[in-house]
Amino acid sequence: MKLTIANLPIIAQGQSIFNGASPQAEKIKSLDYGFIAAASLVLLLVVGLTVFITIRYRFKKDDAEPKQTAGNRKLEILMVGIPLILVIVFFFWSLKTMSAVNPDRGRNKPDVIITGHQWWWQASYPGTTVNTANEIHLPVGKKILMQLEAADVIHDWWVPSLGGKMDMIPGMHNYLWVTIDKPGIYEGACSEFCGQQHAWMRIRVVAQTPADYEKWLTQHSLNAVKPTDTLARIGAALFMNASCSSCHSIRGTAANGMQGPDLTHFGSRQTMLTGMMDNTTENINKWLTDPQKVKPGAHMPRFIFGPDSVRALTAYLKQLK
Ligand code: CUA
């Protein structure tokens, strides 16, 4: 069973709220247009009146005080009434939008649990053994309940084309609905400053047809493949004996660390380091040689691996499809 996501188009690289690809994002977009229209009208009115008055009354013949107006009920009702109507309209419009985007807590079971870590995303799929990182696969056309959590500090989930933005807070569960319209790759980013590598905490949602998604889920439920060639076997032994295995899990092996991303199917990901670079042999080599040079502050310690060890580890990781 060969799976590829290489042919999926990147739909929302622009990360724009005006590029909605779910009913939830569309609702937020309408509300945004409403706000922009109302704010523009107010701006035009205020600036227009200011310009008009500046021109119309720029000269005065004498120094007498202008005529004063007080207690004009019509004017006062207008001045209070218009802003009040605007606030009421947008209050209820916002409530309506929120109820479409934010689900009732606890009433439904989440389809996916996403946990923000410094600085990567963990995605686990309840009811399956699937536990992956950074490239989050979801089916299109289905109303998906996402449970959002944080492992260390506050992160913030935001894929603008798919809908709302939601904080991920340690010790709390937050929820979002999303129904993705069409297959593709949707990009987003962590939207709450969470430390040195916050800027490289990119999100990639891989939206697939339900059939492709099921295939992906089935394949990713499997344990890691056993290395077949000599180099990869050496890499596997290194992985288990060096400290890699105390921070990373590879299902079906002795590696069961929970600190770093699960690497059971690492080789099938297109990108690495949370969207920082393509998942290529060259990039993995660079990363394993000197993680702190590639991603300063990352929680991966600097091991002193020689070039031969790096090559073997990379060969092992690459074939973990
Ligand atoms: Cu995680 Cu910013």
C-alpha cells in the first residue's frame, strides 16, 4: 500500500482568513467583512465630517464664540443610538459565529487530540494507536472535533483557512470544530509566543478524502518497519543504544520516550522540524550533526555523532515509512 501526499495541492499557503475552506472559516469571514464594512463607514463619516468642517469654517469674521447647542434630544439619541445598535448587532453576530466554531465541551468525543510542545505539534487519534507529529491528517467533508492541549507553555492553534484560532493551555482542554471542504495541504502557525523557536512552529494540515484518510490511518496504526539494509540496521542499533530512544518512540521497538515526536512513520512525512525544512537525507544529516545550529534552543541535545553514525541514523529514520 503506497501512500503519497506529494500530489496534494498546497491550498492555503497564504494563511489568510479570506481564503476560507470550511463552513466555520466562512462564518468567521462573514463576520470579518461585517466588521470591516461598519468600521469603514464610521471612519468615512468621521474623516468626512472633519474635512468638511475644516474647509467650511476655516475663516471667521470676528472673535465671537460660535452658537452653542445644548439639550438637543434628537442629536443625543442619534449619538448614543447608532453606536449602541452597532454594538448590539456585532455582539449577537459574534455569539452566532462562536457557537458555530466552538463546540459544546465534553458532549462529543474528539476525533483528534493535538498537543502543543516547545516546539512541535503532537497529534493522536483516539481509538487508534496513531500518534504522529507536525503533519496533521484529517478527512474532508466530516465535522471533526479537535481537542487542543499544551504540554509545557501556552501555544495557540491557528490555520486561518480552516476556522478559529484557539489557545492551548497547560492543564486545560480546548475544542474547535472543523469541516474541511476539499483535499489539500493547509498551512498555519503557532500564534502565541512560546519561546525561542515560536516562529518555527508551523502547522500543516493534510486534508484527504475519507478513503485516503482511512488508508493513512490504517498504515500509521502499524508498527515501524524493520530495517532491511545493513546501514539502516546499524542506525537502528545506534538509535536504541544512544539516548535517542529515551526521548522518541518508535512503535514496535524498545524506543518509547515521550519527550520528542513519535518517529514510527517519520519517513513518510514531507517536512521536518515542524515545517522548517523538507524531509530529505541532507537535512536529517545536518540536524543530527548539530541540532542547535539548525534550530537553536530546540530540546534535542547535541550528541557528538561522527559522520558515519549520522549516515546510519539517517538511513534508519528515512526508511520508517
Ligand atoms: Cu508554540 Cu508559539
